[in-house]
Amino acid sequence: MLFGRNRHVQAETVVLPEHLREDDDAPVGDTRPDGPFDITEVDTKDFSKGYMDLGAVKVPLRKNVSYRLEQEQANQKVFAVSAVHENSTLQIQAFAAPRSGGQWDEIRQEMFEQNRNAKGAKVTLEDGEFGKELLIRIPAKLPDGRQGERPARFLGIDGPRWMIRAMIMGKAALKKDEAVILYDILKDTVIDRGDRPLPARQMLELTPPENVLAAMREAAARRREQAKQQDANQ
């Protein structure tokens, strides 16, 4: 995938250590009257129900929406949460960001420059609910064998010392009326960055509840067993 999830967001960045900053150097972040929200901006009692609490990211649950956790194969770390509605997917990642804000503008420009020179890719900037959004269309074969394209819409939100990068795939990437529920989920998402000093652009690792981790381990064990059986039958 030309717009790979990690390639654009792990550049080395020099950040002034927290202990060297002035006490009144308050986090800036963009104004987000309609969300997503920082943990300090909400009543934490709201998380007793209706949310999937993943530590750094707390995502609201909606009817007729399924959720999955995206995990690194090498180290089993969860790096994103995805909400799937009908034929569309919203993927949410959170990153540490500088107090001054503006990190999404930088990353979006980097992604634009990198992808616009890719063979066959179509890259456009569009105005959306959260400001400038990046629409990338990648050539791909359709299920029936015809040549088509795979669209993905990237949008970002700068909060106080954190940034969300969201990706919408499927029909909702092109049709806003298909994306209403996905935008609603994104707006109600809550970020709990924590107080630890972190370099800008460092991904905030998600920590699923133990019952979810157990289900993930069982699913991984089933996949390994199936792979062994397939190898044995060859």
C-alpha cells in the first residue's frame, strides 16, 4: 500500500524535553468543539458503558458497527482500532505531538508529496469537517478481475500534545453520505495521552482489555494451527 500506515509517521523529530519547558507552556492543539476530545474534556464516568477502552484511545460503540484491532505481527502490539460499517472502514491511530500543534499539516504535506509521484496514484486535497483531507486513489484489480482503484481518505486532528490520524476506506472514502456514522464515531473518540514525555510522532500504543486480548490470542492460535495443517497437507 503506497500510503502505508507507518512510513509517513515515524520520521525523526527533535522535541524540547518536557522538563526544559516553562510551566506556563500550555498545550495548544486545535479547537475541537465537536470532538474528538481529550480525556480532560469529558466526564470519565461516560466510559462505564458505550465505549471500548483501549487506554490511549477510547472509541465509542455503535449499533451495526463491528470493531477490530490492528496488530503488528512481529511484536503483537496493537497500533490502531478500526470501525467497520457495511462496506466501509474507519481506522484510528493516535500519536504524540508537540504542544504547539500543527503536526497534521506537516504529515499531510509529506504524504501528499510522497504519493503524488507514485505511478498511477491520484492524490487530491479536499475540504472536510476537520479541515484539509487527503484523498488517495491507488490502481487495483476489482473482485471481478477488472482494473479499478482503491480509495482511501486521510484526515487528521491536532489535540493537546496528541494527534489523530484517521483513514476511511471503501464507499465512505468517496461518498460523504456513506461516511456519516464513521465521522460520528471519530467525533466522539477520546484520547488519553498520559503525562509521559514522548517524542512527537511516536505512536500511542493501545492496550485492549484482558478479555479482548484473550480472544486475540485464541484467534492467533487458531490461525497458526490452520497454517500447520495446510503445510502438512501439501
